[in-house]
Amino acid sequence: MENNLTVYNTLSRRKEKFEPMNPPFVGMYVCGPTVYGDAHLGHARPAITFDLVYRYLKHIGYKVRYVRNITDVGHLEHDADSGEDKIGKKARLEQLEPMEVVQYFTDRYHQNMSALNVLSPSIEPKASGHIIEQIEMIRKILEAGFAYEVNGSVYFDVVKYNQNHNYGILSGRVLEDLMTATRELEGQEEKHNPADFALWKKAQPEHIMRWPSPWSDGFPGWHLECSAMGTRYLGEQFDIHGGGMDLLFPHHESEIAQSVAANSKAPVKYWLHNNMITLNGQKMGKSLGNAISLFDFFAGNHNLLQQPYSPITIRFFILQAHYRSTLDFSNEALQAADKGLKKLMAALATLDKLAVSEKSTSNITELRKKCYDAMNDDFNSPIAIAQLFEGVRIINSVKNKKETITDTDLEILKKTMIDFVFEILGLKQEEAGRSNELIDELMGTILILRQKARESKDFATSDLIRDHLAKLNIIVKDTKEGVEWSLEE
Ligand code: ZN
């Protein structure tokens, strides 16, 4: 298939034609979860965004090696130099071996991903399984002169690196500004400059997760694992690196610096970042206390939730916004997504029952092209979804005999709807499919009882049945062909 894909590259700050270095192969690395708690709605967005990217690249013919890591070495959350080790803390509080915490939350993360219909990556490496690669990378950075050791810890020398390279190339941050932003944090006194970051930290006695190294018994800095595992599985240079915008600085900026320092090469051609999900306009996060776990969303188990929301409703809600736009959570928005999804699935269910004619009243080839145009424009899923709803409109018009469609066009319409809804957007028919069947069967039973009552002139019972159904907005009609029922909109 002809490749017209353009992607917005955070590095160049513009849309670029997508040209992988070694087609048809594409290497893609996405920062995965830190496994010391359940994933919340905010975690669903990068997972679904890069699932969409993965699915679309495969759909247009690329062979994608997709690496999404598990952060499990008990680094110090989002700041490699300070704070406390969250996995170690959880293990200590619950009297568990840290790897029991890691396994438990990794399993639960996988349950969430499977419910959201997020495909498994090609490789899911754990940081704890790649300590050797990380030590090796530190050694190379030290050898190149871009790091220094103090008391068993190794720090990246940002100032030295910035003399001939640009620490800020991705985020646009300026080193001078970073230097003045001093913070009173543990380990700061060891650094030559406040902007320097840890590659290896000597473990304090209470730190449970530790490994031997040439410098001390300790643990790697957080930024390092992604550089080391990306290099290990995708090479010194690969095509796509993705993640949430919150990882842009310092995490991804530091990944670039580490790889350039160790390998003398910029590691990534296209940097892709998804925007955040907000809650009533506020950032959502564990530390802010407003993060609702995905399990709670699925069960409706939180005072901010008016009802449970199914995983596919959440997936559809996320795909209805472009990945680079902000997305604000609200019950209304999720309920609207749920309604839209049901409408889409209902139309798909009638596709096989449509009658064909001599002539098509709508341009189906054009509709299919517009779906691809949307996805080729930096994975614009909301525009693609709008086109699919044009498809829904056509399906319903043909069904209601207000429009006509030819045999050939019906096949194109079917293929477009199925390719985009299921394969590319990764939506699926949930329980509704089964419960619709069940409702059909139950209604059949009720209507037999009503018919029996009428035959034996028990009008009180048949009226009772009719009135109860009316309360549920179910309209029963007696026609020449028999009894029909429908749900009033
Ligand atoms: Zn990462």
C-alpha cells in the first residue's frame, strides 16, 4: 500500500513524512508503567495511543517491533535522584519480596490492557532483567567523559555534554534556567551541577532493591533503563519513541543525552508524545489524589463516577480526541461515548442485512479514502471516527430505504467499517452482543405469554404485559406477519 503517512515529530516540532530507516521494518519504543500500583485513566491514554499507532502501521504493511518496558527496579519515581523507592516501600509495608509487588501489579496491568483491547507489545522487557546492559552503558558514558563518580554513585555531566551537544533539543528547555532551579533534595550535594542526573545510585541501607556494580551496590537511574533496553532490542538508532508528554522532560531529554554520550548517535528519528487527560481541567495523577483506577472505572466504584464504564467505552472516549489534544474526563463525555459506540455497533450489525440496488446514492470510495486520509494525517482518529459515522448514516438510510447502494459499494463499505472499527481503532462488541441476543429471546418468551393470554381472552394479563413493556419504552405492534416489538428511542 502506498505510504502517505505524516507524523508530528516533537523533536522537529512539525509534521514529517513517515520514512522508517529500514522499511518495511519499524522499531518502536514506548515507556511503560511503573508497577507499584494499579493503572489509572491517565495510563490508558499512552497505552491506547501507541496501540493505535502500532495497529495502523501494521495495517498499512509495516513489520513493527514494538517494545514497551516495565519499570520495576524501584527507582525513585519520576526523579531518579530523590524521594523514596515506591516498590520497595510497598514491599516493606506489606511484608512482601519486591518482585511479588512487581508481579502482582504487572498482572493487573495486563488485565487492564487486555480489557481495553490493547495488543501486547512484541517485547516487554523489565528494567530489573537488564542491569548488565545498564551498567555497560554507564561504563561507555564514563569512558566518553560525560559522567563522574562520587561516593559510589555516578552522575551524568549535563554541563559538559551541553558544551558540544544540546541538552534541551527535545523539550526546548535552556540549561541556564535548569541550573538555577535548585532543589533541596537528597544527593544534590554530590552533583557538580543541579541539572546533572543519576545514572547509578549507591543504595542506602534501607533500600531493598539493589544490584552489585563496579561503583557500589545500588540501582540504576530511571532514565537509563529506556536507553539501555531501547538499544538492546531496537539498535542504537530506531524509528519511533513514544510516551506521555509528562515524560518529555527530564526523562526523554535525558534518554537522548545518554544515547548520544554512549553511542555518539541520536537514538530516535520520530519522537511522539500524547497529551494528558484532565479531570475537571486539572491534571490527573496518583500524587494529586484524583486518579481513578481503571478497575474502578469498569466497576463504577468511585464517588466521581455516576455509573460503571466499560473498557471499550473508555477506549472509544480516548480515540474520539486526537492524541496530541488534551482530553477532559467527565461523566457526560463518557456517557456520550457509550451512546456513540452503541450506535456504531448497531449499524455494523445491520450491514449484512442491507438490500443492494443498481445505483449508489453516496460516494463510498470517497468515504474510504477520507478514513485513510485522516489516519495518514498524524493518526487523526477523531476525523476517522467522524467518517465512520457518515458510514453509519449511510447504512441507516439504506436500511430505511431512503438511500440505495450497489453490490460493489456495499462490499467496500463493509470492508471500510470492519477494517477501521475493529482492526485499526481496536473497538469490539462487548457484552451488549450477548445481552442483545438474550433480550431477543426473553422478548420472544414474553410475547408468547401475551399471545396465550389473548387467545384465552385474559385481557387483564395481556394489558398488564403491554403496560409493563411500555414503561420500558418497548412498543409492541400487531402486524399481518405477526407480533413485532421495538425499542422507542
Ligand atoms: Zn522511558
